[in-house]
Amino acid sequence: MRREFAILGAGRLGRTLGRLLARRDYLPAGLSCRTLRSARQARRFIGGGVPTTSNLQAAARARIVLIATPDREIVPVARELARGRLPWTGRIVAHTSGALSSAALDPLKNRGASVASVHPLASVAAARADVELRGTPFAIEGAPGAVRVLRRLVADIGGHPVTIPREAKALYHLIACSLSNDLVAYLACGFAGAKGLGIGPRQAARLYLPLIRGTVDNVSNLGPVKALTGPISRGDVATLRLHSEALRTLPADVRRVHRILALRSTSLALQAGTITTEVAARMVRLLGTIP
């Protein structure tokens, strides 16, 4: 397989992928950015590739073209490439958006390219020389030929390729955001609530993060049903009453979120068999009184 690749939009993620690929003997061909300065910086970071501000020039000699631009630019870039005179039959073109499917590249598909999307389920906050994506899941969907090449590419850089249905791409990304971004917001609410203990958010983070990490480890090792602990898992209605009083000191939106999640925890406890349906009903009634 020819291993020349191009990165269109060689920012944080593009540079990271480019560097990892170059270290695995893939050949950087073209690197495009909005400015030539950024493209040259990308070349230095990746270790090769011709820097340019032209997407068409960057893609000209590459068999694998990765579009790592912001989501809003993917369709315009695909249209720009499709209008060019490059031959696309036999080439793999993939974008790295988590939310958009390979349908965003239909203009190139119509020109004969094999199109797909490949998204690392990781937070790449900066392009650092020591970044590794070993073990990171990569969601891949698209044309079968492109998927085969991308699965091999991901495995070569140490990632874990996972094929998903094209029509489920937005759902995949929603879940990722809920479990990552929404979790950050939820933790922020909890840390802010700790002011009632006379401590600030940073102190609260130091206090509770070991518990949070242990919980994540338990979910990883046991699954959510068996990982559930605490008063709901043991049917401790008396403690829930104490919690309902303490909740009155917190904002209304936090109370609503707690009630929703506590009801879900009740369902998990029923699945685990640690509470009876009668105890579950008592807890549901109590949770319904939270203002």
C-alpha cells in the first residue's frame, strides 16, 4: 500500500496524527494551513511534508488525505477539492470530525474517492511531541475500502479502531460529549457546592477526585450495575432524607440533575438486586419531593 498522506488543516489534531504517522513510516506529502507560517510549523513538528496554504496542492501527491479542519469547514473543503483537476479514483479521503459522517465528503465520493470519517475518542488540547494515542478508540465509518485502510492506519499508530454505522455518527458524538463535557460541568457543580464546607473548588477537587477516579475504575472493571455503591444501592432511605435537606442549599438546576440521576441509580440498584421493589418505590416517592 502506498503510504503517502496529506493533512489539510494541520492544527492540534492534524499535527498530532501527522507526527504519529510519520513515526510509523507513513510519508507526509502535503500539509495545508491558513497561513504558510503555520504550515511550516506543522512541517517541523511532523518531520516532513510540503507546507502550503493550498488544499489542492497539499493533496496532490497523497494517496491518503486527512481533513482535520474545524467541522464547519469540512464540506467547503470537500467541494473545493472536488472542483479541482486532481484524479480522485483510488484515493482515500477522510475527515476527523466526531459529529459529521462521511456524507460530508460526498462531493469527493462523486469524483471517485473512497471516503470515510475517523475520529479519535480523546481530548487533544495541544500538539505535543510526547503525545501518544496508544489504546485510544477511533470511531471509523464510510466506504468499505476506506474503512479497511483506516483501521490498519489506526492500528499502526497504536489506536483501537472501532467501526460504527454512518447513520449513528451524531449519536456517537452526543454520547461522547455527555460522558466528557457534561461530566466536567457536573463535577464543577459538585465542587462549587462544597463552599458549604468552607472550602473552594480547588480544595474540593483535591478532596473528591480520589473518590471520582475510584468510581471510574470500578465502572471500568465491573460495569455500572455492579459498580454502584452508596445509600441508594443499599436502600438507605434515612440517608436520602438527610440528602434531600442538604440539597435545599444548592441551586435548582443541580437539584433537578440530582433527582434525575438518583432515579436512574434506583433502577441500577434494582438490576443489581441490592434493593427490593418496595424500597425502590419509597425512594422514588422521596426523590419526588425534592424541590
